[in-house]
Amino acid sequence: MAHQPRTLFRLAAAALAMSLTWAAVLTAGTGHAAATGCRVAYTVSSQWAGGFGANVRVTNLGDPLTGWTLRWAFDSGQTVTQAWNATVTQNGVTVTATNASYNGSLATGGSASFGFNGSSNDAGNPVPGSFTLNGVTCTGSTTPTPTAGPTTPPPTVAPTVAPLPRTVRVYWLKPSDVAFDQRWPDGIATVMREAQRYYRQELGKTFTLNSPVVEVVNGDHVKSWYENTPNGPDRYWWSVFNMQQELIRKLNLRNPDNRWLNVGEISAEGPGAGGGGGNGWVILCQHDADGAAGVNGPMNRWYGGMVHELGHALGLPDSTSTDGTPMSASFYNYPNTHFSQAQKSRILSGPYASFLS
């Protein structure tokens, strides 16, 4: 893993709008393809002390549907109290809306609308961070999904429910000219689970991953575009900053993001490329993704590297010397590296302490 001492980074995130558009992010293969895609417009129609009303319009951009289920998370304490034109239930922060008997069929381009009233508290009433339609994340465009053929089947590319707040979301951004290979999302998931285990070992508590652990995001551009389009002070950051900006735009993420810790890896690199962590983000380029997939040297290096960058995301600076902690070059000696007591205390009192349990 390439690494610079200056690892903190900040990009201006777009302001959250009251009406959101999302699209399915899917991987493509050979054989007959069924297009999947959706767009959601969520509008707060009225608000009053302790409550609000909202209208939701879901548009099917893919092949016709005979029934639909829309899910999202209310991460600021909102609760649905009444709904119409859909059956709306809530389990904790996860809200599930299922079609009524008369609006379940959605042709390509067809829409269904429903509304609800809800209660809110002093935490405010922000727009939900993401939506899934029949298990697929909505972002406003379509991508074919293979339904037959001899190639490797596509992965589940989005959480089966909206990601829970104060969890870690992980993305593999695959440039448009890079073939899908299941070893990459599987390997990145393995690295994240090992980092999760290590943090529990060191802190007595750890972060929560989603299901699936890795969301596969089809990039808008070919690999060389991410590598050669200037973005940031030097080439070290180009690939990962281009990835991060695309993830923010497609998935309505923020930087920093108080809903999730975000980990992005891209199969693109370029001369002198690297990555880093900070502000609740980890952004890594191809050599880390390849390492996670098991094609770029011993795994301990990639386990240690993820522990190191997650430390930055959680608020730790680099160590000033090789001191045996994973915030120094000692992460290359993983698993024979341990946080100092000062580092542990800083994580457990830092801005993302509530993400650990």
C-alpha cells in the first residue's frame, strides 16, 4: 500500500436536497439481460411540531415489475404513524413500503406514489440517505443484469435493506472496462472482517458491517479516465478522489458523513497512485483491491493497511516514528502490532466512537 504522511482529505459534498434521485448499480455479463433500475423522489410535504408528512414517488426504469418493495432507513428517530397507497411498516430504523393491490404493476418508466405521516424529534427530519427497490439500490439509471449464460453470476450489489446508521459501508468501484471478478468483492469483505476482528481485540468493541459487506458499483468511466483525470494536489490522489466524488454523487454520500463510515476501493491506479483515510472515509486504489483479492502479495500487509487507514478514518494521526502501533510503518508487521493506550482512548472518545459496540 502506498502511503503518504498527509492522509486527511476533505471534498466538498453536495448539499442534501429534499428530492433525491437514485439508480441501480449493477454488474454486467454475457447472455440475455434484464435491465434493472429505479428512481425515487422523496418530498417532505409538511412539517409541524413533532411530526411531518411525506410523499414518495418510485419510478421503475428497468424491465416491468409485477410487485415492488421499497426500503430506506430513518436514522434520526423518525417513526411512520400512518400511510396511504402502500403498506408501510417499520422495524427499528428500517422502513419497508410494499405496493397496494392496485399499484403493484410497474411498466418500464411507470411510477407509483404513496404518502405517509410520521413523528420526529429534536434530531431533525433529514431525507433518507438511500433507497432500495426490490433489493437494488436506486440512483436514476439502468444497467443490464445477466439472467443466463455461462459466465460468473453477478453479485448482490446493494444491501438487502437500507444500510443501518453508524455502520461501515464498503464499495468496490469497477471501471467500465474492467471485467467483474468475484474474488475482488469477496477479498475486500475478508479484509474488512479481519479489521473488524482486530478492532474488537484491541478496543473491546468494534464497528458493524452491512450485508452484503461490499457494494459493487459500476463506474461511469474507463480505468484510464480515473487514473489520468486531475483531481487533487498531485497524481497520488487522482484515482481515489475521482472514485470518491463518483460515490458521493451516485449514492448521496457526504464528506464527512455522520451516517456511515465509508470505505471505497477502485480497480484503477496510475503512476504514483495511493490512498488514505480521514473524516470518516478510507479511499484506496488498485494495489489494495488486488491485495485483498489475493493477487498482490501476502495478506497480512493488506490487513494491516486497512487497520491503519481505518484508524485515520476514526480520527488517529500517523505516528511520528515506527513505534509498534498500526498507525506507523509497523502495520506492515501485522498482526504483531498494537494500538497504544493513548490511541485507544482517542478512538473511544473521538467523533465516531458511537459507531463502535
